[in-house]
Amino acid sequence: EFDITIKDKKGTENVVADHLLRLTTESSFGTTPIIDYFSDESLFSATLIPWFANIVNFLATGAMPSEWSSQDKKEVFK
């Protein structure tokens, strides 16, 4: 669809990018199998409600949780 020609001049403007493009590396892609199972998968699950959940629910609905003490209410309305 497009007829475009890109010309890049070697210079001091993008020294790092220019250097990285010229590096040669030995490719190890495809030699290590991808593991689909993570043994520590349960470590990434949340079992407790975050401390800010009641505040977020209050801001979204305007209803104060019944378990809030008067001190908790004062802290929110500072």
C-alpha cells in the first residue's frame, strides 16, 4: 500500500540503539521448551481482602460498612 524508503545515518544521535543493532548474539531460541505449568501458581492468589477495599466500596457506593468504628469514620473524613 505504501511506497516508503527509510534512510538512517550513523551518528551520535542514537549511539546506544545503533550499537545494539550491530551486536551479534548466538540465538538459543527454540532450544529450551516452554513450561506451561507453574508450581508456585497458588502464591499468586489473594486470600485476604485488601485493607483499602472498604474505602473503595464506600467511595463507589456511599454506604459505610457496618464494622467501621467511629475512629475509622473520622480517619476517612479527615
